[in-house]
Amino acid sequence: MLLLTGEYEHTIDEKGRVLVSNKLRNQIDTKEHGSDFYIVVGANGILSLYPEKCFQLMTLAMAQKNTAPDEIIAFERMNFALAGKVELDSQGRLLLNEKLRKRAGLKDNVTLVGVRDHIELWNTQDWEQYISDNMAQYQKRVAEARQEVLQKQSQDLEG
């Protein structure tokens, strides 16, 4: 299972390239998840970078859902039309064309965020606002999860 984590601030250069740091790339086992990436406009309009095999799994999972055929067709149309196979250059930079940057509303300062099986590209200011808006909910969920773990450990010791 892939667990991409962390947040990494970068700048989009004058040629439209952004660095995908080694700390993030080294979390990906290329034998298991592929060495290529797909870039897609993901949930909430956030630009997302998926390792090849994770993109395939996500696409397959959606196709197998009990969803109306017209919804599946619309998803496939949008998903494949808006996705693109991308390669990082020798320095680990990703080229983001102007159309893609405009669609995702990306400016010069971006934060790359590891989100389990993909990397999200956020405007740094938007990412900081997202953290601010969602921190209380996150802290509540962490406390609940921690309590569940402690209860399970206690039950295991008693049993």
C-alpha cells in the first residue's frame, strides 16, 4: 500500500516547471506503483499527480461501481480527457502547461501534498487556508482514532 505523506513548498519557474522533491518521490516504490505519472484535475479542482498503477486502480474502481451507465460514461470521458501521462525531467521537475495551471488556478508558489496514493498541487496560500479551515475537524478525528487504538490494545491485553 502506498502512503505518500508530507507537504513541500516549491515555486513554479518561468518555464512552468515545478520540482517534485526527492523526499516525496522516494516514497514511491516504482516496481510496485510504476515509474510514470498521470496528472488529473481531481476532487475540488485540485491538480493531482498519480503514480501510474494508482491511477489505473482508481479508474478501474470507478468503472466497477454500481453507477448509472451515463454517469460512468461521463466520468470516463472527463477522467481520460483531462488526464495526461507525464514524465519528470532529470532533475525531478514536472512541466505544467499554461492551460493546466489555469484550470487548477495555480500561481507561482505551490505546495505539493502527499495524500496516500497521490500528490496534490495547491497554491500555498490556499493550502494554508485549507489547513486553518479543517484543523479542528482533523484534531477531533485523530483523537477519536487514537481512542479506538487504545481501546483495542486494552481489549487485546485483557483477552
